[in-house]
Amino acid sequence: MPKFLTFKKGGVHPDDMKALSKGSPIQRITMPKEIVISMSQHLGAPAACIKQKGDSVRKGELIGEASSFISANIHSPVSGKIVDIRKVTLANSVSCDALVIEPESDDDDTSFESPIDYTGFSSEELLQKVKESGLVGMGGATFPMNVKLSVPIGKKVDYLVLNGVECEPYLTADYTLMKEKTEEILLGAMIIARIVNPKFIKLGIEANKMDCVALFNEVIERKGYPIEVIPLKMKYPQGDEKQLLKATTGREIPSGKLPLDIGSIVCNVGTVYATYQAITFGKPLFERVVTVSGNCISKPGNFLAPIGTKVCDLIEAAGGFAFEPEKLISGGPMMGFSFWDLDTPITKGTSGILAIRFDEKPARQTNCIHCGKCVAACPIGLEPTRLYNLIKNGKYAAAMATDLMDCKECGCCAFSCPAHLPLVQAFRMGKKLGRVKK
Amino acid sequence: MIKVSSSPHFHSKQSTSKIMYLVSIALCPALIWGVYSFGLRALLVVAVSIATSVLAEYLFGLISKENTIADGSALVTGLLVGLNMSSNVPLFIPIIASAFAIIVVKWTFGGLGCNWMNPALGGRVFVFFSFTSAMNHFVLPNSLAAIDRVSSASVDSLTSATSLTFLKTTLSTGDISGMNAISMFQNQNYPVTQFAQSLSEKIGINPYTLDAFFGNMRGCIGEVSALLLLIGGIFLIVTKVITWHIPVSYLVSYALFNWVFGGIPYGTGAFSGLLIDPLFRGGLMLGAFFMATDYVTSPITPKGRLIFGIGCGFFTFLFRSFGSLAEGVSLAIILMNIVTPTIDRFVKPRKFGYIKPDKSKGGK
């Protein structure tokens, strides 16, 4: 048994539940009747819509332009007609303008299939291409890729770490992608390496995906890529860049800083694949792999869907509901957002749609019994019980002074709390109110 | 109907009531042994304690309009109070102890999770100082009673005392130069079971320690068998109800303190105390695994728990060796309960991302 690396502090071990959709290959869903593509697909300012109601768009055409430094372009995933511009509420409760596109025909699928020769491109040109393609981090945080890859003068990148951890239960989108597009991901990594020029390239994969480790190692050996695949011990939240960097490089991101501050860049494998497609085929980011799973889905699986597909279309592709769900979750069960509207569209950061019902009634909430399980589980080393008490008593400033902002809402504390206290919810509220009070 | 709530949408299967029931299960071997050793009277004492504490919890639930019996904490408190009683104690004493534990120690501060002192210990100490003679009257377990009748009468004056009290009394009266606890037992012809006698001949450990380890000694219902308490404690550690920090640091520090300084009252100087034997006497095992580890009144960080355990070990040693009372576990733990908020205030977990970046490895 080889000794797997992991991060030391905190973390929890939820059931991984990946068996539900692990065996399913990536299936392209049939073109939905309607695509709702919001102008807020990413972290930062929403894109500025450059189309109007009634306009026709081609597949891959720019429809939203990055409106500030931290923002990203948005492209139409289909050829069709913009029938409406309306406000939508996304799964994460963000409300913004969205274009409603009615796809015309589904059979002009030859676009973005002829490779472009990019060998002569300079790193600036590649970065420009990344920016134009509207690439964002597809692990969930949706940080604009071109900002992530712009290394300020004077800073050096020691590590490029590819994130194939996928530590959230249920999700298998990255897993299937790694299995089916092994070579492409490695090519994408080499493209990113050309942009940021790292000393080392590492790929972190959790031990429940050892088949991917073997696949990658085989290709790396055959092609001689300077990439090291690191199998990691299963532990949530290893897919977070802080924990992943600690596990793979031993470096710790200082509080409030970015990976670049410790000479590292972390990219999700989905993003790496999208980068490969953007550079090699000039294909902007307008579709992604989404896991549709949960115990209420008839045929859980992994689907390639245009950005802006409505959740109901995805669920239909997965055979519909087997049971009436109690909760709909966008993302994983630990950090994902629960929502109620089946017409909610997916975004660039939607890695999964889960429909879950709970067999057991949740245990009753009791007083905090001071057991310290939250303290042991917190990967950041906070004391969730103390923060919770401060927030409960309205002492937001004191909570902020106790490093509330370092909490990244990974949910380890609330997951392990025997008193079933709504810790993460309280922290979210505390952060909001604490900021207002300042 | 679709529910919307904040993440995480998953939960470990832990709950407050499950933890409380696991603690109760872990105490069962010691309880069964207590009933076997001291007869059905012991079971009655424990039952009365539990009934009182659950009833008190229920009545306070009526006042505070929340039904908190289901969380099982009152059951654990009652069980611990019962196990901390002698089997022949007048029944009003466990009733007072349980009622004090729940009403005064727990509910005056707001119920579960709000008390600063372990309720069961609070109840026990309250009745200990209120009814000292009744609380200090112990009977021999069935295994020793038969032997005692036929053996010498030298321990007659101490028939009702635990072995620790026996030592303390002998220490204050007798000629003790150069002795230690074991030789004092031998000298005074302290009763010992046939089983321990024969096992001792086989493995070479003195029979008094063996009797204390297996639970053939005078004491409270639940504290006599170190072995069964150890099993219960390990069960709790394996099921992740408690961490190893408090019991291990408590027992190790107590043993070391006793080894280094424990010989002083006997006049044998430093490094002459017994290392292992005192661990099995009195309420130390019960205290270390089930009382000191009470979540509410112990620190939340591993480091804090180590400090807490060492503190308990130190005070237990101090009370037992130099105090006027023979037993010090309850008082030591309560004393450390008082210090717990202070420990929590100053012992913090190391925060992620707060180290100074290593310059040789890059970064700023």
C-alpha cells in the first residue's frame, strides 16, 4: 500500500456516493428547446450583453463581453434566435439578466473541429486567446482564467497544480473527463505551462480514482511530459486550492492571499480541458460536463450540456425523477447551492445537479455541547463553535476579528456537528452583516 | 416539496443523543460488574439516580418549554451519579445528588452545554460533603466478603473504608517507615481474593493490584473494576466519542507524579512511589474516561485537552497524597473544569496560512 499524501489539518470523510454515476460515459444531451444564458457566469462583474432581442446568433458567437478586469466573455452555445432578455435567478441566488435563445437546427456540428496550429503563438497570444474564449475555473469558483494565468512581472510560478481531486461526494464530471480525455487534458496542461512557465507541473488525484492515475501515467510515460501525477488520500475538502497545494507542494497560502502569492497556480482538470479546446480548436467555453445524480434520479450519469441548459432538460436526459426529491442541489452536497426552480439554468461553474431525498429524518438541533468536533474538522484551524456563539449574539465585529473571513464555508464543521447547528449558515450571515457594520 | 437550505446538505450520522447513548453503553460493563459485586441494592441506587435526574430534566423542560429528555444527557448524568454512590447508601442521597446535578449545576446555567461544572460530579461532591459519613461507608464486594469473615480481624476497624482511605488512616497512625502501599496491605492482612492470589503466583504481580484491577475492592458501584472501565473507555475512543488526549494525559501524568513524589508521605523520598497500582484505586479510571472527558466542561482543542488532563493528574495526586481526604478525583476534575474556559481562551488551534513564508522556498 503506497503512502498517499494529503493535507494534515482537519477535514472530514463523507461517503463518496460516486458509484451512482461513475460508470456512465459522457453523453451529449439532445438540444434543449430553450437555452437561458445568464450574464453572470463567473466570479466578478457580470458580462455586458451585446445582443438584442430578436438578433440571430451563431454557435460560439460572442454575446456578452467582459465588463471589467475580473469578468469573462460569454458565447452562445447554439445557433439560434434571441427570443427574450429577462431576469433569472441562478442556483446560487444571484439574480441577473439572461438571454433566452431558441436553437434553430442541431446539425451544424462541424464547427470547432478543425485544429489550429498554435505552435508559433507566444504566451501573450495564448493568454489573449484564453481571455477571448471566456474561460473560467470550472471547479465551482469560476474565477476568470486569464486573470489567474496573468503572472505579474517579478513573480515566478514554481508549481502548476492540476486539480483532479473532485472531493465532493456524488460528482463524477471530472472523473469521466479524465478517463475519456486523458491526452487532451495533458495537452491542455502543456498549453497552460507555456503561458505561465512553471518549474514543476503536478496533477493531484484522490485515491478513489486510481484508474485515472494509471491512465495519466501511461500517457505521460509514452509522450514524455514533465508532469507528476500525485495520488492523494481521500479527504474532504482536498479539492480546495488551499488544501490541494498543502498536500501536493507543502506550501500554505497565507490568509487572504492567492495561490500566485506562493508561486503556484491551481487549475481544475475541466478548465484545463476547456483551455485545450479553446487553443486547439478555437472553441470558446460554451458547454461543459455536468453530473446528474442523487437517489431521486432514474439514470444518474455525466452529460455534456450547453451552458444555459435548464435543469429540467438535464434531469429529463437522466431519465427523469425516480422519486420526488426533497432537495435539488447545484454542485456537490458539501458546498453546493440548493434551489427549487427546475427552470434554473446551469452556468460555467455547475459541476453537478443532484436530486436527493433523505431516508432518515434529520436529528434534532440541540445546544452546542462543546465537543470540539468542529474544531477538529476545520481545515483552516478556526473555532466554529466560538464564531457561532459570537454571531448568534450579534457580535459581528468580534467574529470578524476572530478571523471569520478566513472561513471558506467548506462545511466540515456543520457536517460533523452532533448538535446539528447551522454553522455555515451562521457564518454566511455573519460575514454579510459584519461587512455592512464595518 | 423541495426544501432550500444552506450548505452542507450532507451530515455525518453523529448526533447529541447518539453520543449520550454510546456513553451509557460504555458504562454498562462497569454497572453490571457493580451489581454483580454489590448485589441488587446497587442496581436500585443507580435506578433511583437515573429516575431522579430524568424527572428533574423533564420538569425543567416544562418550564423552559423544550423537551430535552430525548438528547440522553440526563440519562448519562443520572447513571454517573448512581455509579458514584456506595451500594449501601441511604436512597435519599442519590436523589439529592441527581436533583442537585440537574437543577443547580445544569439548569441554573441554561441546560445542556451551558454548565461550567460536570453535573454528575457536582452532585456527588455536594452530597459527599453534606453526608460525609454515609458517603464514606462502603461494603466489601461479594468476592471479598466471604474471605474477610474467615481471615483476621485486623481490618475490622476499617471495614467500611475504601483501600485508599485504609492507606491514609494507616499512614496517619501506624509505623510506616520504609513501607509502600503494597507492603502496608500485606502488613495489615488486607483481604485478597483466591483468584488474585493464584494469578499472582503465576505472573508475579502482587495480588492487591490484581484485585484492584479486576474490581475486587471496596468502592462506589461503578468505580471498582479498572479493567471494565478501561474497556468502556477504549470503546468510546474507538467510536470517536472522546479523543485519547484527556484520559491518556490524565493517567500518565498522575502515574508519573505519584512515582516521583508519591513516596514522600511514606518517608521513602523521591522516585519511590508506586507507578501502576494507584491507577486502579478509587475513582480514577471512571474519572479519567467518563468524567474528565465530559465535552461541556473540558477544552475543545487537543492541546488544551492535554493541559487539562495533566492538570487533573496533578491535582488528583496532590489531593490523594497530601490532602486530608483519601480521594481526589472529583475535586481535581472540578478544579480543572473551572480552568477550562481559560485554557480555551489561550490555547488556540494553529490557523492555516498564518506561518511566516519560508524565504528559501520562494514566495514573498
